[in-house]
Amino acid sequence: MAKVKLTDKTLKDNPLGEVILQIRGLAKHLSSVSKYLEGCFVTSLETSEPIVDPFLAKTLVSVLESDPAIIQFLNTEALSRLKMYVAPECERVANSFEARLRPFCEKNNISLEGRFPTYFLAGFLEVSVEHAKGICRIGGKTTKSLMLESIAPTILETLKNEAERPFDTALFLKELYEAYERVTRIKGLSTGQPAQILDVFRELVFVKQSPTFGKNPVKSNFKDYTREFFARDLARVSGMITTTSGKRLELMPTAFPHEDGLLIRIGEGTRYAGRLAFNEVIT
């Protein structure tokens, strides 16, 4: 006997069909929750076996507890065991963060400097940990986990993208000097006076745009240039002499580093720069 094809309309018009639709809806909901939970499993960097990221699992506990459909079918003991598991496991993973990060960097030939909770990878990529919140910041990205398996892909992708990002020293210095001059004109500063570094950054973004964007300023014509790129590029040219003006770039501190400063890796250390200027080279 051929299978009967049941449409939603047919089911809605029949008492049995209404029950079927409710079961289908519940099954769909449970299936989506199951897939969400399965996303808490990551591949171990050491064994390549599936392991649980406790930080991801922890965020789902409250979701499970507030879902009537889940509570109705889920064994309460299983949920209790999950709650008892994630808290100490999160603490264990957080405490072993540096002990796992160092061999990971060695294996991937990535230089690593700093100590918990802030590190610099490959000389420029800042990785900072907020233990209490279970958050890891990688450059401009935030991951709600301190599990290395959940963080490693972002680290490797960022390093790969930066290695492939084209950089022309002479062109950058030329554009930076142009952006600096634009700020001095807007703010009424004399050439050589320090300008706010974030003001220069905003002007630099527009200096880098193509003539096409000037004629048609739409998103598709906009060339993205982030503060992270700016900090990395400044670190590359700090103290250099421009090829066009013969002036030396100088980076200066700020009294409010977290408000108007930019964290820049220079030499063997890092510091917040809040102002920059181009000054004549004294010989």
C-alpha cells in the first residue's frame, strides 16, 4: 500500500493530525537543542578525540533549566550531574591555560611573550584572559571560553590573515603623514605638534579609500582598516623616517590609555600611545 502523503492542512483539520503536529514540533525543538549541545564538543589538540568545552556547556545549563519541554523529558539527575561537572571543570581548564598555550605555540612555531592573563603571540597578537568571566580576547575578537581547543582556530586564522595582509612601508608612512596633516589642519595645530592618535586613525581610514569610494561612498566600495591593523602597522614603522617628508614618526603616551590610547608592541615591550607627531630629524 502506498504511503499516504499528509500535508499540514490535512493534519490541522483532524484531531489526530493536531497531535502529530505537536509531536513534530516537539521533536524539531528537541533536535535543535541536541545539536546545540553537541556543539559543546571540540576536538582535543593532543588526542584528536572529542572532548567537552565546559565553558560552552556552562552557558547552556540555565537554558536547559528554563525550557519546559526539556525539563519534562530530561532526567533531573543527569542535569544535576552536568551542573556539578561544569563549574570545577571550568576552573581546571582556566588554571591550565598557560601550561597548554605554551606547547601549542611551540608546536606551531609561534613566538609567545607575557604571563597570565596577557600574552603577545608572534610579536603583535594580544591574547588576554578574563578568568572570572571565562572570556578570552584575541585581538579584536572575543571567545566565551578559555578552552584552548575553542581558541586555537581564531589564533591560527588571525596569524594567517596577518601574514597574508600586504604591507608597503613607504606607502603606509606617506598615508599616515597625510592623515596627520589633515588632523593638524582640522584641529588648528602646527606641524610637529602632537595629534590624538585615534583622530589620526580616523583620518587614515579615509586616506586609504580609493577614488571609487569618493565618487560613490557605499559599503561595497569601502576598504576596511581596523584599529588592530593600525596598531600593528605603527609597530612596524615606529621611529622610521618618512621617504617623502624626511620627518621622524614619534609616538607619545597618554594620561588616559584606556580611553584615547592604542596598545602598541614596540621592540621587546608594549605601551599605550595616545598621540603622534612627525618632527624634523636633528642631525
